[in-house]
Amino acid sequence: MITAFRVSDALRCMLVGAPGGANQAAPTESVVRCRPLRNSTLWKQSIARDTHRVTVGDWKGMDLSSLASARMRSGSRTWEVDRLYLPEQKPEKAIDLLEQVVQCAGSRGAERVFLRVSSDSPIADAARKIGFYTYYEEQHLTGQDWQADPSDEPISRYSVESPTQADFHGLFQLYCASTPQQVREGIGMTIDQWSDSQEPAQASRIETVLKLDGKVVGWRMSEPLGKTAAGGLQWHPNHPEVVSHLVQMSQQTHNWLIPSYQENIADLLTRLGLQEVGRYIMLIKTVAVPVRNRELSYVEA
């Protein structure tokens, strides 16, 4: 029987070294660092009854048969399944686990739940059966010593800054302009949904914005993860010339998860010497959140 994790379950996991086997989910940290997530993190969060994580498991006596766990992204509206362990790697066993963990996340306010899996994973078909939908694919590109081509346009035309709270709305406008509507329907259509859906920022994250006449037209990010770093870019479609500047600023970034709607960036980085080492699917499920105030409730049009 699949049940929500309790403190006693976390203690049992510590005793028997569970969960074991391969993680069928592919969170950014494990993809970029090419190593599994530490079980100790899950145990600590479960023992502390961390409100930013929900976990369900199926016990067979003292043995943990299967487990699914989800963590909050940057806000309570969006969660991500970052751990999925199955008995004998049977994908059909994922259906009940995913349903239960999504339900638990929904009880904490989740409106959407993310799940990244390898592009050839049979888990994707199982997830689609319970309402997950593929919103985009990703390429994992990596390279140690690569160098960007110099730009023909002087960067002095732009203001190069670290983003502040005052840039929050400008970054949302950049997201709306640079992201296809179908993808935005999954990630979030409103500024609050978009904000909550962002990957949780590490303390050492480096971000830069390019502005033209006070308007944000480009953004780049480098997220140190252990001994490596993951990068990301966005640019306004009316200003494609900023791409070369953003790439030049990112030459120390070794790993990239490039979404399929940024195919030109994937092609550019490949030409500069980065190699593709994996492909992934990002599945997202919208969640029905219980209405707490029956007198006044809002729904998306």
C-alpha cells in the first residue's frame, strides 16, 4: 500500500539504505553533476517534516518497494518530482506513485507538477496516462574549453547589470516574448505562476541582464553545482544580436540544458565545440487545487 512518508519511514530508510536502484526522474542537479541525489538529503527533510517536500512510498515489510518524492520549486504553486524509484524498474508501477505524490503536492497548494525524464524513458508514457503532458524537450550539452566567436556589435550599446527586484517585471516580459505560448501554458501564464515555476536558485547563482533604453532584452545565468555549472539564456526575439554577447559572457559555463524552442542556441553551442550527452522530456501536470473559500474563488480563463 502506498502511503505518505512519516518520520518512522525515514528512519527505516536510514537503517536499510533505501531508496536503492536508479532514479527514474532527472532533476537538474543529477543531470548536470552526472551522479545520483544523496539519500541523506531526503532522510533529513523527511525527519524535519520539511513543508517544501512530499514523499510517498510502498513498503513490503521492512523493504521499501518503491518511492516518489517531489520538492517545491520557487513557490508553492509549482513542485517537481525529483525522485522516482520503482521495483525492478517497472514503468507501470509509476502510475499509482505519481498520482499519490501529485495529490500530496496539491494538498500543499501545487497548481502544476514538473517531471523531467530521459527522452527514451518508458516513464513518460506512464505519466501521460495520469495527465502529465510534454511541453518541451531538452538537450544536455557539455564542454570544458570552448570559446565564443566575437560579436560584430559593441556591447557598449547595452547596459550590463546584475538583476534587482526592480527588474522582476521586465524579466517576466522577456519570458513572455521569448517563450512559445504552448510552453507558457505549462510553465505559467501569470507573473506569479512563472515566478513559482523557476528552478530554486543556489546562493552562488550568477545572473546578468542586458538592457537597451531601460528595457530588459537579454538574460544569462550560471548556476554552480559542485565542481561544474549549469547555464541558461533568454533574449528578446526583436534583438537577436544580444545572443552573441550572452554566449560570450558564459564561456566558463560547462553544462547546458537547452529547451527545444531554443534550437538555434543548441546549434550555436554545438558549433563552438560543446557535445550532446543526453536528451530529456519535460512533462508538466496541472493540479486541481481545493477551493478553501466558497464565496470567492478564481479560475484561469
